[in-house]
Amino acid sequence: MKNAVGREIPEEIIEITGKEPFQGNYYRDDKPITLHGPTIRPVMNNQKSKLVGSIREALEKCEAHDGMTVSFHHHFREGDLIVNMVMKEISALVPMIEDGTITNIESSGVRGGIGEAISKGKLKGLAIMRSHGGRVRSIATGESHIDIAFIGAPTADDYGNLRGIGGKADCGVLSYAIVDGNHADHCVAITDCLVPYPNFPAHISQTKVDYVCVVDEIGIPSKIATGAAKPTTDQRKLLMAQYCTDVVVNTPWFKDGFSYQTGVGGASIASTQYLADIMRERNIRMGFGVGGLTKAMCKLLEDGMADVMLDVQDFDLDAVKSLKNVNHHRIPAAVYANPLNKGAVVNKLDYVVLASLEVDVHFNCNVVVGSDGMITGAQGGHPDTAQGAKCAIVICPLLQGRIPAICTDVTTVTTPGESIDVVVTDYGVAVNPARPDILKALKEADCVPLRTIEELRDIAYSIVGEPDKVEFEDRIVGIIEARDGTIMDVVRQIKEV
Amino acid sequence: MSNPNKYRLRRTMMFLNCQKPSLIKDPYVYKPDSIMLDLEDAVAEREKDAARYSLYHALQEIDYRGVERVVRINGLDTNLWREDIRCAVAGGCDSIRIPKTETADDVRTVEYAIAEAEREFNRPEGSVLIMAALESARGVINAMSICDSSERLFGIALSGGDYSKDLQVPISGTGVEFMGARQHMVIAARAAKVQCFDTVWTNLDDMEGFRRETEIIHSMGFDGKSIVNPRQIPVVHEIYTPSEKSVIFAEKVIKEIDTKKAQGIGVFTVDGKMIDIAFYDGAKRTIALAKASGVYKGDL
């Protein structure tokens, strides 16, 4: 059957997964749900040590067996050594997909070899791609039951108090792992920096952790939090950043106390810098900034131009350092973006600035599947923040090389058009017709070249032509889950020529 | 033979290397008035034919959305320039830029080749304009005769790099070494009623210096500046944007002259200033600049 974004969701998929097709952003608003509790083994005996000598010993103590679900966080980003360390009993991760050790993957998206393996149909089961908020939701509701959570911790004490800061693999926060600690049956902390008890204030408490395993190295620091990205000199990105800032400062929510989230890309960072200039000029302060944070955002806090930063992830060392500021707060992913709690931070956002691989004339975005059909990206907080923010802006160059990024239908819908308000391209800015208020404000301000989304698509097609549709096999290899757990779209196996 | 584009607005002329298709595919998004598609210095010797190939197809296929397409050919001392002209004219370029122009004969030699190419590729006679880059002391001294050399010539441009080498001085950043050339060229261009363009500013890290230099050449009377990076465009356009006061005045002047002319009155006053027909072109130019800068929404 067709879902609310017009995507065909086969009956068999609905049957196998027990999920419903996507029915609009507010489908599950105010509907009662029951949360899931883990089955745990209390530690009453004060003689018992939580320290284990190896990951293998931890696995044995957790009674690891066939059919279990294990979980990891991604705070160590490209520098993560935990996933392969845990899985290496057999070999590296990709061959494990091929040999069937790993049958299912649930993630906010995957890149590189894993994405390719899934797209080529090498995973036995279905890959489920979720947003950051969707991951918390699925764990908290028990839809994804975690048997063993492996939590890489930059510092830990012998009784399982974990902190994201300090040590050799400093990542600043453990926000995405908190839900794993709360809902997994077993929880194994892995650290390369054991500190004296009590490691307080703990970001994940001893009351959640079964075992602590000390290893030589949990991450590669230079690949976890890089030095602040050098400001981009790419004129196209700067042009789009300027348009984006013009949109922000000419819409009604840009006033004292406004809230803002942006990403880590060159255009996003440049846009934040342009915004800072105008905030200074007009003497406007940011109430709060949120997100994966970068130097550009933390500098607003440091310069006294923002009141509070809410932090779920640190992209550079400056963001990690900024945690010393008393107004820079760590928040769990659940607080950040879980759609099925009693209201997440994203609901309080005025603006979010996002990127996208493709945007179609219905304003649907695709941030996961490349225009060649290969799984190549991650939803991250895209669907969460886009839905939550009053004004969700997507920056997207009209052409990605020879591929039109503004198109009639995206390859895969990952964020529904009803969440997206403004699309900024190098050829002009399109406002979702569902937002006449924004269109009116931008028309009155006469600040950016306004186009309809169809005009942008037509320009793109006039330059590079309309590409043939990517050919897929019938087999479905993955599901794009909406924030609320319904099915936004399916991903099929790519046809290999 | 009168080409309506001869006196078009040319505040910014952005240099683009034809060897790099990614650069020439859509520079109009940055809204320069003109682009200069380079077949000369930016293109490696062994890539000259590939650059011509890219240029031809870009000119044929890409809608540059009203941005003027000037092609810089290789120097007349090479064996490349004739084929450059054939390729540019066949592609549909608007103008040819002659590098290292030293004499009026240089312009006439190119004009002849352009006319031939226009016939060969069935383009209307005179549809391709010419601009001459003066890059040597001799070229600058001959500015007047170069400006007068051809009906197709819309302007001259100072090329600072080669010119300073010829003067045997380094580029100081203060503009002192260009003072004489700039003044001389503007006067010659105005005398011949053609346009005059300033040289590039290459230090992209010194945007303040760039702004300062642009303000100077603007007040000297230059029609525009050659640029090497899109980020220089808004600075030039901002400096060339007429003030609100001057736009209001220009509008009054044009309207009054039109009305008074119909009534047979030659001299009158606007805001207490004596005005006659001599002010007409200047006022028109102010309104054209204001329109291009997006600050004039009137009915002229």
C-alpha cells in the first residue's frame, strides 16, 4: 500500500515487520504507549568485581549466544575501535555480514563497505535505518530489544561509572549510549582509562553497568573529534550559506532568545558565522543552540551571544573543550529527539539548517541512499530536527556533479516533505507552499532569489538532463523507518551490471 | 554596424580557466556582469586544444543567463590565436579579449579574423565585440590609438602583472606603480567613448586591500574591475551601487530633460542645480547601475 509520502510499501514487509506505513508526522501524537524495561541481574554481593579480563570473558558472562542483539554507540565516529574489537572473534565486520554472523543491522545509516554490502543484498535480514530520535524510541519501547550493550567509555571506574570526557579517547559526551544503558539486559563498559572510584559525575551510572573491561585502546583520537574544520573557501558553499542566513534573519523567529541547530558541513559552519555577524549587528542573542556541536556554535556561547548549548555530540576538539562552560550542557539522545516521550528538545527549535543528497518537488529529502542506489549516508537527526523546528532549512547544491539534486522524486524518502520548509540552492531558494508565512516574509524582505521547487528542478534538468531511474532488484534489503516507527520507504537491492 | 551590447554594464569581469569545465559550467550563479573564458595564460601549453573543446561546447550548450561571455585568445605572437577565434566565434561568444595589445594594428588584425569567422559560421557581421588588454608600457602609451582602432572595440583593460614587469617594478599593493597607466587609460577611453577596466587583485586574503583599490578605481572613472574569485563580486557591485540620493537626482534629471525637451527648453534647474542635455547620459548611467544593483524600482 502507498504511505503518506506516496511510497509503495509492500504488504509482505508490513507483515514481516509488524510495522505500519508512514501516515504523517503527527500520527502517533497523544496515543498511549508502554515503555520497555530490561531484565537485569542485580549486584547485591559487595565482594563481586565488575572487572573482566577480556571482551571474550564479558561475552561469556553475558551468556552471548546465537540470535542476540548487541548495540554500540557512535561517539568515536571514524575513530571507533570498539565495534570491530568486539566482533573480531570471527573477523572484520563486512565478511561477517556475508557469512551470516550478522543477520540484521539497525542503525541511523551506514556508509562505505557496510552500506555497499547491504545494498548488494549480502545481509540475510533487513537493515533498519532510523533517525537518532527513532533509535531511542525503538529501544525505549522495546521494539529493538538489546541483549548486550557495549559502551566505549573514555573514562570508567571499576564499578561502571562512565564519563565521555577525559582519557585518551575523549569524545565529550555519551549521549547516544544512555538509552542502551537504560534498556539493555546486559551492559559492558569498555575503556582504556580506568580511574579511581567514584568517576563522578557519571554520564552513565554504575547502576546500569554489569562489567567493565579495560583494553589498550578504544578509539583513535584524531578521528574522533577533529580539530575545528577550516572555514570553507568554496564559493558555492559560501553563496548558499549567505542565502541560508538571509532566510534565517528575515523570518519571524529571528529575535532575541531564538533557538538554532546546524550541522558540520562547510556551508552550515559558514552560515553560522554569517549569522553571528548579524546577531552582533542587531544585538540579538540565541536562547539555545543544540546538536552535534562545532567550534562555530560553541564560539557563540563563549562570546556571550548564546545563553545555552545543549550537546548530544561533539564534532571537534573546540566543542569538547567548551563543555567546561557552565552553560554547555550534555543531554541524552532521548531528551534531544525521541518522538515518543513527553516532548523532546527538537520540538522547541526555531531553526534547523540541514543538508540533503536529494530533494524532490514534494520537498521529500533523501539523506541515506545515493543517486546510484547505494546506501551511503545516515539519517542522523535529520528527520527529528526537521519535524521539530518551526523553520527547517535544507541546503543542497542544485547539481551534485552531473546528478540533479533537486528532482521529481527522490530515490528514497528519508525525511518527509511536510517537515521541510525551505530549500536553499546555489540557483535560488524554494519555500514549501505549505508555509505561506515564510514565503510572505521572504518576499517582503526581497533578500534571496525565490524560485518554486519545480523551477529549480527544471533548471537542474535543463543543465544535466533528467536521469533514468536507478534500477533495483525486487528484493527489499532495508527499511527507512519514520521517527515514530512507521515505514517511510523501503530500500531495494541494487541491480549489478 | 552598431552592436547594442557595446555599452552594456561591465562592473565585474570574472576570469575563468577554460581548462576546468567545473569552473565554466555555471559561473552565472555568482552574478558577475561578464565572464572571461581564458584560453591564454591559465591554460597549460599541452591543454590548449582541450580547453578550446570545452569552451566551444560550453558556449554552445550552457545558458549563461545574460552574463556576457568574453573569450581571451592567445597572443598574436603565437600560432594559436586564429584557431581560438574560430572556436570562440563558432561557439557563439559575445566578445574577444586580445592579450598584450600594443598597437591599433593588433586590434585590426584580430578584427579581420573575427569578421572572417563570422562569415564562416554564419554569424551576423559585427556581432562579436573586441576588448584590448594593455600589458606593456608601449600598449599603455598607445592607448588612444588602440581605443580608436575599431568600431567593435568596447573597451580597454589594464593587465597589471605584465605591465609591472615591463615597468621593472614589483606590485606594491598600494597601486603607486599603476597610477600613470590608470589615469592615462581612463582619459583615452573616455576620449574615444569606450569603456575602461582595471586589473585583477590576486591576494584573496586581503579583502580590505581589494576594497580600497576598487574604491580608488571607481572614483577614477573606471567602468569595472577584472576579478579572479567570486567573493570579489559583491564588493565591486556594492562600491558601484549609486547612493540613494544620486539615484533620486538622476531620476529627476532624466524626467525633467524629457519633459523640457518636448517643451523646447534647453537649460533649467533641478534641486537648485543647473541642468542641460549634457547631464542626460550620466543620469542614464546612474539609473542603469542602480537597476543592476537592485536599488532602483522606478519606471525608467
